[in-house]
Amino acid sequence: MVKAMKPVFNLGAVLIATISLVGCQGSMNTRAASSLPDTVEVDSIAGLSDLKSEDTVKNQKGYLTERWRNPVQIPVDTLNPISKDSLDRFVRTERRRVRDSVRQELNKLPKHVYFTFDDGPLIGSSAIDSISKAKHIKISTFLVGRHANMSKRLKRDLQRYKDNALVECYNHSYTHAGNRFTTFYSNPVSAYEDFEKNEVDLELKHKIVRLPGRNIWIYDDVRRIDLKSGASTADMLYTNGYKIYGWDVEWRIHGASGMPVQPVNEIYTRIRNYMDNKSSMEPNNVVLLMHDDMFQSKKGQQLLSSLIDTIQTTTDYKFEFIRDYPFRY
């Protein structure tokens, strides 16, 4: 057993020799990453401080995020082979050590929550606008052009959003795919044109999109697809300068009543868990999905206000626009 474990302690030297060769590889990405032959992935950056001063590395933007998300590839030493069991134990130990260390550092840093509302303008939009002002929080709305053209009232609600400095308006398509998502995304060109029409019709300032019926993320170095039928449309949007954002936590809507499904405490707990466990798409950033029509009644509006009050009184989370997503440390 001692002989089998001895080469493990030489891995630090191997890490030093190879870490400079390793590119950024987000564990949530589906994009291909280059790899070396005969390698294994280890969640560790042991030896990095030997290459650069610790202060220099820690001052780099996104340092902790990269430590949390990206594995390091270690070439297998064929001259001094390590048993699979020994290597697996080393990997588990290193992953746990690094994650625990990074979590402690991230917990000392600012945390950001994003309240996003889909499908507006709808009957609940005016209440959402008023609540954002009363609570003085930033919110992000993903708008549907067809809804804005349904009535004069909804046109006025759209203008209220635009006139409110605490609200930013983004693109959720013109037709909302007619709620026939697979059919809509089967023609990526016409789907793309639907988003373009929405941008022009609503005079949207930001090239930021959420796809109807899809939890797809494509931005910066991240590409995550939930259902393949929306992938081509999302890729076309990204190629033409858009960023596509999904969500971490959903406050579900009851189809018949339009009311929020889960109680406030459950949503608050889920947000806290994602933030504390660093299990959201980006550590220290949590995106909450809601829908405008959830807050058309007084009861729904009280629930939204209660969630905001709970977050503001029990956490130090900062409410942010999705335009500023993500904050990396």
C-alpha cells in the first residue's frame, strides 16, 4: 500500500508542470475543450502559487470562480503508475479540500440575486412596477411584444416599465412561440426573426434574451442547453450578439389560478441553499424566475413583497439587473 501511494505525493510537481497548459473549462459548459492524451481531471490548482505570487493570483478577476468550476488536467505518469483506487482517493480529497477552501472565501464576498419576470406586460405588471419602487429593488423583465399590443392598458404598463429606472426590459420573443415550443424552434431562422421583431417593436436597448419554454444559457465562456430543440436558435442569437440567460430557481405559477405555487419560505430557502452551496450557474449569483401574471391579485402581490422583505431583512444579498450577470470573484 505504501508503494502504491508514494507517487501520489509527486502530483504537486506534475500539477506545476501542467497547469499553465490548461485552458478554461467550465464544468457547466457543453462546448468542447482541448485535452491532453492519457489524462485525468482533478479539481485542484495545487502548485499554482509556485508559479505566481499568491497575492497576484488572488487579485485576478474571477480567480475564485475559476477555482470552483474548472478542473485541472494531470498527465498520468506511466513510468510510476498509480493505482486507480489511490488516484480516486486523491481526487476526492483534493476536490473536497479545494471546494471547502473556496466556499469559505466566497462566503466573505458580495452575493447577488436577480429577480426576473417573464411574459409581460400582463395584468400583474403594474403591481410589479409599483413594488420595485416601494422596495427600491432592481428587477429584470423579459417581455413579449404580442402581449404589449393586446390592449391600451398593457401598452401603458410597458411604458411604466420603461420609465422606471429600477426596471430593465429584455427580449422574450414576439409571439412566445405561440406556446408550441418544439414547432417554434424547429425553424431556427423564423424563430430568430421573431426575437428580432420583438427587439424592434418594443425598442429594446439590450441584446439579452430568455428563450420561451427553455432554460438555456449562452454567454461569455458558458454554453448550457437543456433541450436540444432550442439549441440552434440560441446559437444563432449568440452569434448575432445576444446573450441568453436561463434561471436557477423557479417560483412556479399555477396554471388555473395564476397564483404562485410554492410558499414564500420554500422559495427563500431554495435561494439561500443555492447561494450557500454555490450550486447555481455562477457561485454567489442566483437567478429567480417568476411570471408577471403571478402578481395580478392582492394575495400574489403580498407574497412577492414578503419574499423581498425576507431577503432584505435576513441577508446581505444585492438585487441586480441581469445585464450585469455574472459577478465573478
